[in-house]
Amino acid sequence: MLAAVKKIARFYIDGFRNMTVGRTLWIIILIKLAVIFAVLRLFFFQPTLQGSNAEERGDEVLQQLTTHNDTVTYE
């Protein structure tokens, strides 16, 4: 089992090591992912519970989980 894992790991390591164009593409992909996650974190996932104590956070989470949302319609 361990030998098979080593063979698979060596296969991928050697493949990535010998890439020329692919390495540049992977760098571009990683930069794009970093930018996307930074934008998502900045605009969509702002920390709304920051600055509150544990009891206030618990109350807010409970309220959000138990409050009925009237804007959702099921057809």
C-alpha cells in the first residue's frame, strides 16, 4: 500500500517538475484563486459578529437560524 502511494506521489512530482508551459498556467490559476477569495472575503463574508461577546454571538446565530425568511417563495 505504501509503495503504491510513493509511486503515485513520485509520478505527480516528476510530472510537475518537468512542466514548462503548465507551470506558468498553474501560477496564473493560483493568482486568480487568491484574487477571487480575497474579493469574496472582502465584499461578501464580512465578520458581522466581530466585537461581541460569546453570549451575544450565540443569540445572533440562534436568531438567524430560527427566524423565518418571508422573501423565499416555493412554487
